[in-house]
Amino acid sequence: MIEVPEELAAGQCAHNGESGRAFVAALPGLAERYLEEWGLRLDGAAMYGMCALVLPVVREGDGRRTALKLQAVDEETVGEPVALRAWGEAGAGAVVLLEYDPETGAMLLERLDERRPLTGVVDAREAVRVLAGSLARLVRVPAPVGLRRLGDVAARMLEAAPVAVGSLAEKDERRLLLDCAGAVREVAGEPGDRLLHWDLHYANVLAGRAEEGRGGEWVVLDPKPLSGDPGFELFPALDNRFDASEVRWRFDLLTDVLGLDRERARAWTLGRVLQNGLWGIRRGAVRLPADHAEIARRLLGRS
């Protein structure tokens, strides 16, 4: 029996309540099931994030080192195998999907080098360049039919914003979030049709393994996919490893590498500030995260 990491269990219970507790309780049984069904044996300590447990495993049939990913099926995760297959067919630099069970969401993935995340690249500008190149490859791929759509996400945000912003304590932050909503409103009629990752920050890029033919390659994992405009992808690169003085440089580099219209990309990046702000308000926040507010101010020319 595997042991579920305490941090994963606590996070699931805190954020997902009863469904989170049920997911955590089911994890040991799910792990045993797929170790047997897919002919796997454990090959190291468990890894985890906010939503998933990842077990390094070896496939008994051919000795290939792989990773068993267990996560709940929800709006954000249901499209992950669809996106990975589409990117795999296009050679877009995403982790390879080997097996998938749609009932439970279990996936068997190629093993990457977890010791070498992009977060380990000391030069922040070089890390941004790597992330930009990864994004450019991903968004060249059109979104498969059936994924959640940015247009629907934008419509819900615009509907919620006028009332929700009243919960913020500071007048300038209320105005800032309303201006983000105004920017989204200008582009919401053309939400785009590219396959988006949505959560491409530096920890979601790992080095590939030489035995997989990917030595020296940076490989993307953990998408929360949707269909939409590539401008909606830029925010994590601005916010992670945050440096206020670098916001405009990073934004300009990303839009150049991806070949984006800067005004449209600015509007959709402000849409991410709006999305995160509304998410926080629903959970009782009365202030915007300071880095999010600063990104919005700099993109709006107020800092």
C-alpha cells in the first residue's frame, strides 16, 4: 500500500471538502489497481502537487521507466489526455501519454527528469525564453473539439465581475479589476481556437531523458487545457519568479516569440488577473495579490 503524502491530503481536504477526502481515501487502491493492470512496479518516492499523486514506476514488459499519475476527473483535468495526444501527434514538446483510463483519470506518462525543472535555471531571462519557446510550439496546435472554451470562461467572468469587485476593500483595486473586465470585454467576441495549456509556469517544464530520445529537450507537463487565444497563456510567465521591473520585458518577449498582437495579448493577460481576482473573492479575499495587481498596473501603463 502506498502512503498518501500529508500535504496532498491536507490540500485536497481544504480545497475540495468531502470530494477531496474521498479522492485521498481512494488513492492507495487506485495505485494498486494500475500497478497490476498496467504491469508496473514502483521505482522511487511519490511526487505530488496540488491535485495529483505521481508515482515513478517501471513497466515490467519492456523495462521502460514511466510515471503513473492519479488525479480526480474535473473540468480542468478531463481534457488533459486529449491535449497530450494532440500535442504528441504534432510533436509540440509535451510529455508523452502512454495509457489512460477515462473512468478514473489515471494516466501513464513518459518519465521526465524531475531533478531538472525549469525552475532550476538560475538566469530568469533564460527561463522566460525557454517558456516562450515551449508556448509557441503548443499554441500552433488547433484545439480538438469538445474542450472547454475561453469564450465561455470570459462570459462567466464578465457576468460575475460587476458584483464581485464590491468585495474588495481598496477603491483602486476595485477600479483595477473593473478595468481588467473592460479589457476582456473588448476581445471576448474573438476568443480564439488554439490549444492552450493554461498553467504553463516554470515548474511545469522538466528536462527530458536521454533514454527517451529527449536528452537536452525541455518538456511540458500538467496542462489544464482549453480552446482559446494564446494571449491567455502569458500570465504565469509574468507572475512566477515575479520581478516587477521585468514585467514589460517578459511580456514583449513572449508576444514576439509567439507572434501575438500586443493589444489583444494585453487584454487576455488582464483577463487572467480578473480570473484570479474573482477566484480569490469567492474564497473570501478582500485584496488582490500584490504581484497580480502590479502586473495589471504595468500592462495598463499605471506603474
